Amino acid sequence: MNDLSATVVDIRKLWTVFKSADGEVVVHRDLDLRIERGEVLSLVGGSGTGKTVLLRQILGLEKPTKGTVEVLGRAPGELSAKGAANVGMLFQHGALFSAFSVLENIAFPLRELKLLPDELIRNAALVKLQMVGLEPRHANMSPADLSGGMIKRVALARALIMDPPLLLLDEPTAGLDPEASDSFCDLLRGLHRELGLTVVMVTHDLDTLFDLSTRIAVLADHKVIVSGSAREVIAYPHPFIHEYFLGGRGQRALEALHDKPAKAPPPSAGAAH
Ligand SMILES: Nc1ncnc2c1ncn2[C@@H]1O[C@H](COP(=O)(O)OP(=O)(O)OP(=O)(O)O)[C@@H](O)[C@H]1O
Ligand SMILES: [Mg+2]
């Protein structure tokens, strides 16, 4: 029943506290965030503000100290294998298994479940390989032979292998050159639309942020201080926002945003790449 509701992620009064040598570190304090079906919600915040930890909580890898995190109406930790099917994650430093081929990497989560015969798993992985813009000839390659952009695509295919309705992306374009970054954004935009995904993304890259987000949430002072359109967020008076969006780097990205025509199909099929 809950699967039909519009709210995909519901975080209420979340506290995350880690014990350290000097006492306790409060990462999140009374953090509230609700994410509706079909959104591309981007989380921005300074380094160490708890963005990755929040994604890990949505995935069920980390438990709240206090408060609740629900995905499709349930606590992600309670879901085990079913939970893994609901949420796919592209990890911030998500290296592939170097001893496995591209196809074995993509198939890994499905193989771990031990529910399906090898042939079906292989076919499912081949479908995902093509879905992320790679070709069957890449299937047997080793991760060491791939470009940075291709590694991200394989990791994305692995995150999508169980057809999750919710996809978490931690710095999806970090380390990619501008061209690879643009092309990965195009892929993500297409998949979001075609698969009807809900996406939660962490990014420091303003081009990626403005390119893909349907809503931006800012993490500061241990909580989400504001969420809304780029315009709404930038208008919110807070030192972090001022520095982040209105510093030199932010100004350049904003100008590029204003200069850029709205995303439209290429003028002809031949000009697509
Ligand atoms: N398992 C853990 N035990 C103790 N402290 C942790 C743990 N995981 C994260 N932290 C701390 O929680 C804080 C938030 O970490 P997190 O990785 O979520 O930051 P972030 O916002 O993703 O930063 P970045 O932008 O640099 O990736 C940091 O101070 C980190 O050291
Ligand atoms: Mg992080």
C-alpha cells in the first residue's frame, strides 16, 4: 500500500551522533527531509556535514541515533534483500571489484541473492550494460582497462541491476573531465525520465547540480536549512549559501546556466555526439 504513496523518503527528527576519542560528534540534529516520487533531490553542504552518512542511512547501512528514516514507508534496515531491491547506490569512492570483469561487477548484487540461474543473471546484466550506454564488447573487459567515465557507467549499471525505484548518487561526476561529466549527466537525465526514478544526489559540482536537480536541499548547522529551486535556495540568507553559490565558482556556474539554452533534442540525429 505504501509503495503507491508519493513519498519515497521520509526523514524525521533525525539525530546522528558518532563517538570519538574526544567525546561525541553530532552530525545531524533534528534533521527533516521528505522526498517525493520522481524528484531529483540534490544535497549540498560543506565537507563533513553528513551528506554521505545521510545516503548511507537511506540505504540502511547506518542507523539513526534518534528519529526515523523511512523508504517507501519502511525502515531501510528492516528490509534486507528487499531493501537492496528498493534502493540503488552509486558510491562516492565506489571502486569496482578489480578482479571481476565488467559484467561480473554489474551482476554482483543479483548473484549475491542466489535466487536466479546464471543465464538469467547474465542477461539482466547485459541489459543494464546497454542501458548505461556501453556495448556488449565491453562485458569481458577488466575495470583497469576502462576510462573514468566508463567506470562510473559500470557502477551505475550495478546500482540499477535490481531495478530500484530509488537511486542514490554520491558525487556522480567527481573526477570526470567536463565532457565525460556532461555525457554522464545526459545519461542520468535520460534514465531518470525513462525509468521514472526518484534520485537523491550529493554533488559539489555546480554544473551537475543545476543541470539535473528538480530540488536542492542545503545541509548546514546539522540540518536541512532550506530546500527548493536554485533561485529559492540562493535567496536564503546563510553564510554557507552565500559562499557556495555567490563566490567566484558559483557565479561562473550561474552565468553558464543563464547563457545555456534549455536542454533540447539535438538538431539532427547525426549531431547527437
Ligand atoms: N562510521 C563513522 N564513525 C565515526 N564518524 C563518522 C563515521 N562516518 C562518518 N563520520 C563522520 O561524520 C561526519 C560526516 O561525514 P560524511 O562522510 O557524511 O561527510 P560528507 O558531507 O559526505 O563530506 P564530503 O563532502 O567530504 O564527502 C564526518 O565528520 C565524518 O568524520
Ligand atoms: Mg561524502
